[in-house]
Amino acid sequence: MQIPESEFTITFARSSGAGGQNVNKTSTKVIIHWPVGKSLVLTDDEKGRVREKLANRINNEDELVVMSEEERSQVQNREIAIARLQELVTAALHIPKKRRATRPTFGSKLRRIEGKKQRSETKSARRRVANAL
């Protein structure tokens, strides 16, 4: 799922952390606001799925907020934030396959029982040795 850049707004702020004097004079932190409800690329069902899966990242204005301040460069942080937004939405839209219940095979049942018998034999042999002493 590709979200066009025209659908989200990008703001910049002063970043915290490493960077020395650069941090004090440049706005390298990138914040992306994407209004889920106003999206033209998603259907109503997909919007509902995104809201459900990413509820903890969506604010009261129905905007998905993603930020990045890892790099010292505004351009790199912008690319990271956009990629993260795309990944989040793609992951939220992914519908997992339904699990179909299956039965254990006859062979797996036999192997399980055989393993239990061997374990039982090992333990009973220990008991015999302990009683003999």
C-alpha cells in the first residue's frame, strides 16, 4: 500500500540527543500526520482496519502520527518516517490467513506414545536402582 505524499503533512522540530551544536540550530526531527478518514487510497473497510490495528498511534483528530529523530539529517529522518508510515499501514492492512484445525497424524501419535514409554522406562529403572541400595 503506497500512500501518496499529498495525503500527509510533514512538520519539523528540533531533535534531542546526539549531534552537538547541530542539534541546537537545526530542526532535524520529522513528524508526519496522516488523516486516516480523509485518505483517498483506502476503502472504508481498510480505514476501519487501520484505525483498529493502529489505535494507539492515532490521535483525537483521526491522524496517524509517525516521527523520526534517529539521524542528524532532516532528509534521512524524512525518508525513515515515510518508510515507517508505509510499513505501518501495510502491516495493518494485512489479513492473516485463518487457521484450519488439523488432527495429529497416526505416525506422530505413535512417536509420542513411544517417547512416553521410553521416559517411563528410564524413570522406573531409576526407582529400581534406588530401592536396591
